[in-house]
Amino acid sequence: MELDVSSLKIFGLWLIQHVLHPFAVFSTPLITIGLILLLMVRAFRLSLTEGIRSLSAVLLPLVVLTFVFMYQKSLLVEIGNIPTIIGFVASLFIGIAVMVVIRFLANLSFFIPFAEILLSGTLTMLVFSYISLQKSSVLAYCYGMLSGFLIFVILLGVPLVFRKKDEEEVTQG
């Protein structure tokens, strides 16, 4: 049985274009949305006040970047002028930083929703950059962030770990 090399190349190209690329582009926002929802659910389980603070932290970047999009669109256009490799590397470090914040700041005993602000800001920035630029170079940011998420998980594990105190408060409440 002889393998046709050109068929393997065509299949490999199809796999990259129709499976791997869409996975990278869609999984970054989905992971970010999932983390936001988990943090918000945890906050609402703690108390209504904490839940409202968490929701407010999620909404703040959306409101601010909507303003920028409506009145200062040129700021978002400048993001698209960053060379692709620099955007990828910067997004990789942002992805790692997001996970570090979730891991260490989301589990502090005082509840200031830094993780929600950072996650929402990151997601909102990705979405508005993509909408305003319509350039494929913005997709490098998705690849970079996803790479940062994966590097963090490989090195340090899943970042969202509930505190024992949270679990005890919920079961006692």
C-alpha cells in the first residue's frame, strides 16, 4: 500500500484551516468567558453583595472600551499596527498574567474582583480589536493568549481553585 504524499499535504492543510485554526480562535474567548462565569458564580454564592461587585467588575471594561470604540476608534486601530510576532508574544505574556491573577488574586481573603476586571478587559479588547480592525493579524492575539493559558496550566495547573473558606461558607449558608 503506497501513500500519496500530496493527499497527506491536502489533508494536513485542511486539518489546520478547518480544525486547528478555528479551535484557537474560538477557544480563547470561550475559555475567558468560562472563567468569568465561574468567578461570578462563586461571588454570587458567597453573597449578593460580592456577586454584584463581581458583575460590576465584568461590566466596567465593557463600558470603557465601548466608549473608546464609539469615540476614539483610532486607539483600537493602533493595536492592529503592532507587528504580528510582537502581538503574539505580548498576548502570550498577557495570557500568563491573566492566569497568575486568577490563581493568586481571585483567592485572597479580601474580595476585590481584579480577576474579573482583567478577564473582562482582555475579552473585550480582543472582541473590539477584531471588530474595529477586521484584520487577521488580530487573530495572533488569540493564539498568543491561548498559548499563555496553556503554558500556565502545563507549569502550574488549573488556576481557578476555590478556597476551603468559600466552600465552608456556602455549605453553612
